[in-house]
Amino acid sequence: MRIALVGNLSQSHCSEVHWAATLEDLGHAVTRVQENTIRTGTLPSMVEGHDLFIWVKTWDGFVTHQDIEAIRALGVPSVNLHLDLFVSLDRGRCLDTDPRWTCDWVFTPDGDPASAEVFKQHGINHHYLRAGVFKPECVDGTPRAEFAQDVVFVGGGVEYGHFDAWPYRRQLVTWLQETYGPRYGKYGHPQRTVRNQDLNDLYASAKVVVGDSLCPGFTKPQFWSDRYYETIGRGGFGIFPYIQGLEEEFIDGETIVFYEFGNMGQLKEKIDYYLDPEHAAERERIRTAGQAWVRENATYHNRLQQLLDIVFPLKVVTDAQLQEISLMEDGSFAVGYTEKHPLRLNLGAGSEARLHPEYTNVDFIAAPGVDVVHNIMEFPWPFLDGSADEVRATDLIEHLPVTTRDYQPTIIRFVE
């Protein structure tokens, strides 16, 4: 698939760059458009010819209502993707004015029912998408003496004015400093900012990483920040506040450790327990299991594939349906094998130039001329065993991801 992605792609560590690289690793061709290079009226021509438009909004004014309408007129589906909370932080005041909400699909981590109702009332096709972490970063770091502290907190914003609406972070880091003194370190503005491999090394060096989440009052179910996945996926041992819904992702005491929001006595009890040398092996077991779970289940590979499956739902065809189709008398379309109409498959036939009327054309986008809509990375394929006389796959295999979702070699599964 050809995807045009618009956002602020100027920093190697930013989400847009990671999302673009993930989509490419999933086998898609991504055109990266730096938002501040867009000139008035030029975006639709830049998106034309693509199968999907993804907009990761950061600053105002680069993408307009007119752009979204023009892209829709081209027949290109539009998606706005942003892993920030909106409704619960009163950012929802822009729901009737900001062009991002006019995209065909909107994905945010506002997962609570009250927020879903707000989006619905404003006519927004909103879908809940949880945060994640960039899969290549889910590796162990190298322990370094400069980061060898008992307790660390990673995150900025304590001195920023907009965190007046989020007093818990200031309360938490102040308590950690007062409680653990020289055994504690904070990273992130105004202290040292740590990114990329240095962050993995930090997590490999510190014994306990205490986190928080921008979830007002911790009363909003189904929202937590990407710090959960980033800390655990990069190899840190994390103690985080519990939020309703997190039990669907993590197991307390198995892949993460939870504490009750605001309960500093309980937090201290858990920190001290896992700092005890007698519990070092237990701490390492939880750390290792958590990292493995995140790497398999909560990376951008998982989240973006979920997004694509929503935008381009797979058509499920049962064996019974295939048998029924194969018995059609007029022969206009035959899936399955009959003596009169043997099956000839043309895989990856989404563009007009690749369509072959004498074949059954297969693609995962329901484009004109496509007979069977199916993602060939979904195994098994929806055809009866022994039903095809010929399979055509031109300029296709080299564009597939290296591994399947269950981490088997794609080329082997394809040939099988």
C-alpha cells in the first residue's frame, strides 16, 4: 500500500518517524511529508495516487478543511492519528473547528465511554487506539555507572505551566526526592533529557523506574500514556499507578508492578521490597517478562496494524461460501476449483495496471476490478486446498514484511 504521512518528521526520535518506519517494515511504501513544507493548496496533489493519507497533527495551519475535502474527493481515505488524550483534558473545545476531526477516521487513546460519547455527539468517526513503543527500541541497554541509581523517574514538564493541570507529577517527583535522596535521579526537563539508546542504557542501569500517567484523577478508564510501554519495552523494571483497563495489558507482579494512585505509603513499600537484594531475582523475572510481552503485543507494529485492519477490514470467506461460489453456472466468478473453470489467482492486483481479467484478482484493498479482498499476510488464504491451477505474484514478494505476525518467516508461509 502507498501511504502519505504528514507530520513533524524533523527529529529522529519523534513518533511520526517511528510510525513511518513501522509502516515501511509492515511492507508499505510511505511518502513522508514535513508539515511546514506544505504550501496552500498543494497537499491534495501530494496525496494523489496514494492508498491512504495519515495526518499526525502537531501545529496549526498546515492542513486545512479544504485539503481534507479535496483528498476525500480523490477517493483517498484520510486518518488522523494522535496518541494524546483530548476530551478529558478539555482539549475537546476544538472538536467543531479543528480540521483533524473531519478526517474519515480519527484514532486517539480516549478509551473511556464518556469520551466516546462526546466524539459521537460531534459526528467524529473516532476509534480507540492504545499507545505503544517503537519495536526496534525494545532491546536491552548496556548498564552504565552514571545511571546506576536505585530509583529513577523519567519525564519532563514539572516546571512547565501547562502541568499546573497535572499536579500529581510535581507531587510524585518531590516525594521521590525527599524519600530517596541521593539514591534517586530524575531525567527530563529541566534535568538531563535522555533519549534513544541512552534511555535503554538508563533503564538497564537503574533498579526501579517509577512512572505516572496523564490521567486526571486516575478516574478515566482505558487511558494511560506511552510511558508504560516505553519503560517496560525498553527493558526497565517499572512501578506504575493502576488505571482501570491496564489489567487487559499487564499482569501485576508478572509483567509490571502497580500501586494505587496517590498512595505513597504503598508505593514506598513496593519500591523498598524490590530494592531488597533478596528480591533481585524476582525483579529481574518481572522485568524480562514485561519486556517480552510488550515486544510481542504492544509495539507500533501491533497498533498500526490494528489501525489498518479497521480502515481496510478483511473480507472473511468461509469454505461453504467458496464451495457455493465455485458452483456458479455462468462462470462469471469462480473461487474454488471446477473442471469447467479452473482457478487462476493474481495476487497483489490492486492497481489498474496489474489487473488481469482472465484471473481472479486478489488484493487487500477493495479497488475496482478486485475480485477477492484479502490481505495475503493473513494465513491461511481464503481458497480451498488444491483449487488453483496457477498463482501469479508479480513484483510482490520483495515488498512483504520479513516475518509474519507470529514471527514466522513470511517467504516460507507464502510458499506453503
